[in-house]
Amino acid sequence: MYAEKLIVTTDKFGNLQAMPKLPPNQQFEAIFLVLENKKVMSKRCPHPDIAGQVKITGDIINTATQAEWDLPI
């Protein structure tokens, strides 16, 4: 016995979008683990040594990507 990891996706009704190719004439035991789609974003904050001491003198909008600002599109 050996393990093979397959990740399959489902449509809005819960049906598999594509059936994986499997060896013929074999038995399979399947355990389904639902992968969570968590969007992991860390909160950006200054180092405690400089917090409250920084003076903004220019344009800060272009310092981070649009995804990091978490703005609606």
C-alpha cells in the first residue's frame, strides 16, 4: 500500500470538476479533507522602538501593493 495525494475541486453543486486518472482493477480507500480557503493577511505595524516617532514626508500610497491595502476593487 502507498499513499498518493490528490487535490480535486468541486463545482457549486458539490460535484467533482474532473475525475483523476487511477490505475485499473484496483481498490481505493479515500479520506476527504476539506481545505479551508483562509486569506492570511498580517497587520502591518511599525517596530516598537520607532512607533510614534516616524514623520511621513512623502507619498506612502505606492509603498505597498494594492492587495496589501485590502481595498474593494
